[in-house]
Amino acid sequence: MAKSTVTPIKVRTSRAPKPPWLRVKAPNSPEYHATRKLMRAHKLNTVCEEAACPNIGECWAQGHATVMILGSVCTRACAFCNIATGRPDQLDPHEPEELARAVATLGLSHMVITSVDRDDLADGGAEQFVQCIERLRETTPETTIEVLTPDFRNKEGALEAVVAAKPDVFNHNLETVPRLYTEVRPGARYFHSLRLLDQVKAQDPAMFTKSGIMVGLGEERREVLQVMDDLRSADVDFITIGQYLQPTPRHHEVMRFVTPDEFKEYERLAYAKGFLMVSATPLTRSSYFAGDDFAQLRANRQAQLAKRSAPGSEA
Ligand code: SF4
């Protein structure tokens, strides 16, 4: 896969040692290698590799890879992200077909599709998302689809096109609290991202919406709680919260390792604020156990609807 220019984002020097709860086994199982081979055979990029995800050994051993469409080079330079920044790749017209074939081979019941940011494209890459969703629906109609999209900033009609293609879950990550945007996510705007999630629900109230943040970047607890409130005001169903890990010494440093007990407390508070589904653990990532979580999310909504329609319910 072609790796072009990598833009140094910030020069940092320290890398804090990981606490025991973040140590994972090196990926080495035969199933992991089989998934890797399949991704190579179909010339697919994955965020699992590009973002140096710590869960890769566990996910790939089960064939769960998150495919990253629209090339391997991003037009943004977020301070937390390991994906190369620079001149983006040419769009691959075969990508939707290759993706559909790989999913069919893996026999996945749930597939997460993400992408790099493509500010250079008129539609931000929305049409490629649509093509991928459509090919998957044709090839493996039983597979549920989750998209994890860029913010489509200044790309009129892009969001609407992806929503109209009817993925089962629309995920867009806020990544961090608003105060840290200029240093962590300089090309994005917090309230734009929030509005995007709100618009998805406005366009298709039945679609599940999902968003996530990383903690350990210097945010305060009260700011995390504010993000939860903001997401609930946009009627977001599912929140993910995971520990930020510094991919290389050039990236934003880890300001703090949040303890497992603090994650449990975030989970409790998020449920209390009305999220249908919460994943808050040190190793939580947007797509970690996304299939199991989707099944749970759907069951939670059904239970909620049944409760509301029960005789005597005030809702
Ligand atoms: S958590 Fe997501 S990005 Fe990480 S390895 Fe699993 S599927 Fe890939």
C-alpha cells in the first residue's frame, strides 16, 4: 500500500509506560494472519493497522477488521492519529467490490466501514461510502452495516447521500472535548460534528447513531460529562469512551491513564443520561466488538419501545 508524505504533527518526546490493564498480547494467531492475508489479497486498507489499534490481535483472530476506504492517506493531520497525511490516493473504483468479496469470505454478520478524510473531493468521499453500502447489500444482505464517517465539512449533500443509503449505524466520533479541538483535531469543529449527528437523526429517526471520545488527552471529568449531555441533546444512541494511546512520540502525549474504575463510572453516568448503549473501557474503540454491541443496541431499543407502549406507561 502506498504511503506518501507523513506530516509531523507535533514534536513530543515522552511516551509513558502503559499500565497493566492496557497490555495486550502481540498478534500472532493463525486466524490473525488469515485476516491479514485476506485484506492484502483484496487490496483493502484497515484502520486497525493504520491506526495501530491495540485490539488487532483479538479482533482479527475473529475476522473482525474495520476497512478504511478512500485510500490510506488523509487530508487532515489530527494530533492523535497515526494515519499518514499528505497527497491522497486516487480513488479505487474496485474498492466497493473488493470490500463486498472480503466480507463474504469472512462471513461477517456486522461490518464497520470507515475512511480517511478526503477534503480534496467535491463530495468528501460520500459516493464511495454509498457504493460500498450498496455492494454489501447486494452481496451479503444479511450483514448489518456501520459507517464511521468523516465530518463532511463544507461538502453539501454528502451527509444526506450516506444517510439515504441506509447503513444500520451511523457513527461519527467527536474524539475529544471542545476545549482540546484546536490542539487535538485542528481541522474539525466540535459543533459541526455534533450538528452532523443531529442531522442524521433528523433525516432518519430510526437510524442508530453513535459517537465516541478518547480520554487521557488532558480533558477534565466535567468536560466529558458535558460531551455526554451534548450527544444526548443530539439524540445519539450509543457512546464509546476509550483510553487514548500515543501511536508515536510525534503524536499528542498521553496526559493521564484513566483507571478501569473511572471508566465504569463514566459508563454508569452515560446510562443515567439516557444512552441506549455505552462502551467505556480502557480498550474501547469505535469498532471494538461492534457486532455484539449492535445486537445489544437493537435489543435495548426494542426493550425501550416495548416499555413505552406498555399499558400504564406515561411515555
Ligand atoms: S477495535 Fe476496531 S480498529 Fe481496533 S482492531 Fe478491532 S476492529 Fe480494528
